[in-house]
Amino acid sequence: MGPPESKVEASRPGLSSRDALGKAPRQGSLLTRHLKDWQIPLNSWPRKFVAIVLVLITGGILIYRTWGMFLAAWMTRSKIPDPAIYERAIRYDPGNADYHFILGNIYNYSTQYLNISRAGEQYEAAVRLNPYASAYWLELSKYYEQSRKIERSVDAMKMALQRDPNYAQTHWAAANFYIRLDDLKSADFELRRTADLDVGYLTQALDLVWHFYEDPERIMSTHVPNSKDANLIALNYFIGQKNETGAGLAWSRLKAFTTSVPERFAYIDFLVSSGKPHDAWNVFSFPSGNTSSLIYNSSFETEPMNGGFDWRFGSTEHAEARRDTTTAQEGVASWLVTFDGKENVDYAALSHWFPVTQGQQYMLTFWMKTEGITTNEGVFMEVEGQASEKQMGTTYWRQFTIPFTASSNLATLRLRRMPSKKFDNLLKGKVWLDNFGLTEVRKVRQ
């Protein structure tokens, strides 16, 4: 037997493969036939008339069902708080809970249209039509509370919390509600839940509980979530209240988290102001506890943090202070202050704290370099009332030593320049500082 006819035709000269494939049945034709089976031919006037009637009836039903909603939406498009507008909208769209809720707010809060009883009716209608909206129940609770219907108010507040259990603002409203009812146990729970959901509410919550308890241990254990952000807020709050116990509790919990040194500046300053510079130093150096040098960042190898036990500095209109990585006596950087020659400067804008022992003798060393320092009042370093030699003109790197006895447990080092009393008193020039060191001269007798 010979090969099939289709193959013979495909192999004939001048017959392309597309022509050969064209002879095969097309799948699309099957789909077309199925669609035709479902089509109703409108090839007569009676059938066309029936089809038109069906379309008109369907369209009429849709228009009838939605025309009222369309009119109500059109009436309220401007959002004008006029009760007449929303009363009309409700007549056209009585099932819309939003219209009832907005109308209730107008009657409840507008002095011009105040109608408390109508407000209650509208709030009740809103929760009946849409019992899942937390905001509706919240306003209904407020309405019942102002109407002295406390049990209903409590029930409505519970419904608001059930409908939106993960919204901090609802729990915050509930906490204030229970405080007004003098139910502090329920208020405590809602305040903690509020802070758990949104730590941004914590400062306000702490204000409330501090007013009622003034008990830092209870507040930390009950109201402050054990997170970095919450503990940091609590720390700063207790600092503001000048409460050492609360600040200490917050810091104890905060040590379990990674914090930057600048985040601790407020606590460091608080401890120093409380006469506890060594505790402040421990907070500053946590967690390393490095005490190899009491003068932190003594050679300006890192950018000063401008706080804590790092260098504190500031620039003015006529004196620019910055770290200089092009000039150094040791390491990779020094500190540079540039005076522009337009002011008789009383300068003390660079300083440094370091913890010491009261009565202990110390030896401070440092290196200084100057360029073109003018006037008869030069620049110098000062610590505990003792000063280095004033530097004027241009000098190369030179080491200076200042012996001093600590008058307290905290010493402050400053770069100084006293105002000149001469006629030619405008300070111009540059001064570099580097490589500070501190050593004990002798031990204090115990």
C-alpha cells in the first residue's frame, strides 16, 4: 500500500505545509458550533419584541433598586453637616448606616442643630444596620454615658472593642472611659493593651497612671511593654519626673536591648545632675565597660557625638569647630577651631566630661597647634580652675601638662579664650587639639 494521501499531498512540489495543515479540522470550529447551539435567533419580530421587553424590565428593576441610593449619594456629595440633607438622604436610602451615623453626630455635636434624643436614635439605627463598625459603637457608648445610661454605655464600649480589638485608639478611648467610671482595674488593662498596639500612646498613658499611682515599680510591671521603644519612652518619662527609681528600672530592662549611646544621653545627663557621674559613665560605656581611658575619644579618632562623655562642641557665626582628618599629632584626626577675625570671642564651646575621684590628684596632658592666632589673648585648655599656657601666633605641635586636684567626682575640660581688652581685639586664626591623656598622681587615702 502507498503512503497516506495527506503525506503524499504535502510532499508534492509547490504545496506548502500551511496548505497541508489547512486541510485538518480546526478546533475553533467546534467552539463556534457550541456557541451557536446556545444562541437564540432573533429572526422574527415577535422574538425581537420579547427580547426588548426583557431588557427593559431588567433595566427598570436595576434602576428602581439603585435610584434611591444614587440620589442619596448625590445629595450628600458636598459633606455639608446639615441634618435636612441627611434626613432626605435617609428617606431615599434608609439602609445606609453611614447616613444615620453622620446625622447622629450632627445632632450630638453641632450647637446649631443640637438634638440629643434624635442623636441617640440615629446611633442606635447605625449599629442596627451595621453592627460591625467599631466607630458606631464607640459613639453610641459616649451617647449613653452622657445620658447617664452607664450599663448600656459599658455594653456598647465592649462591643466597640470586640469589633475592632487591634486598634489602639479604641482601647485608648476605653481606658479613658473606665477612668471616668473610676474602674482603674479595667483602665489599667486597656492602657496596657493600647501601648502594646501602639507605643506612641505610652507617654500619655504614663501621664495618667503616674497621676493615680506614682508607683514606678507598678507602672513598669503593669503598663510598660518590655520592648526597646517602650522602655526608652519610660526611661525618658521618669527622667522628666526626676524619679531615679523609675529611671533605674527602665534602664535595667533597656540593657537587654541594643541601644545607641545618643539614646542614653538624657539618662547620662540626669545621673550627672543627680551627683552620680560614675553611674553615668557606666551607662555611657555599656556594654563594654571600657575604662582604659577616662577621656573618651581622646584623639578624635571617631566623630564626636556631642553629648555624654564624648566631646561637646558647637559652632558660632565667627567660630567654626570640626574634626580635621588632614592634620593630626597622633592617629588620623584632630580637632580644629577656626576664628574668622570678626569678633572679640569669649570662647568655651568645646568641652569634655570625665569621671574622677574627689580629692585625687591628676595630670592632664594634651597636644596643641596654632596658626595665626591674633590679639594678646590666646587660646588655652582649662580643667578644675587650672589652665595651660595661652597660645598666640603660629606654633607647631606642642605637648602641655595641667596638674589638678579633683574637687568632685566629675571634671570638665574646656578650650578657652578670654575676651581681649585691647582696641585690636578681634580674634582670627586656627587651633588644633589632639592626643589627650589623664593619669593619677597619687592615690587618695582611704
